[in-house]
Amino acid sequence: MSSLKELQDLIQEKYGIDPATLDPNASMRTAGIDSLALVEFLFEVEDRFGISVPDQYSNIDTLAELANVVDTVRASQTA
């Protein structure tokens, strides 16, 4: 199960951005989320999902990429 919907809900909660207007494959920067906000969002995601995003994924730029990383990390924790 993809975490994309959960991430979209979190974006809406944190930044007031309607998920329907945010292309999951487009840069989150196009939605007005600058690099500092993106780092803060990653920390929020880690807290919310109880995961730690490995440093190798520090250049995540889209919700789809982030959802894949979250799904991968979650799967490795349950394996």
C-alpha cells in the first residue's frame, strides 16, 4: 500500500495545499515548498510514520519519490 495519500493529507494539514492541485510527480517546490520547508516536512514525515529516512534520500523532490522511500523504509521495518 502506497503512503502517497497519507503524505498528501499531511501536506494539506501542514501547508494548506489542496492535494488535488499537487502533481505527485512534480517538484514540491512548484507548490511553494522551499528547501527549508521540505527539510521540515521530512522531519514531520519521520515523526508521523515512526521512520528514519536514510541520508541517501536527502534530495527527494516529489511526493511520489517520498512515498516510495516511505514505503520502502516501512517494508524493511516489518520484514
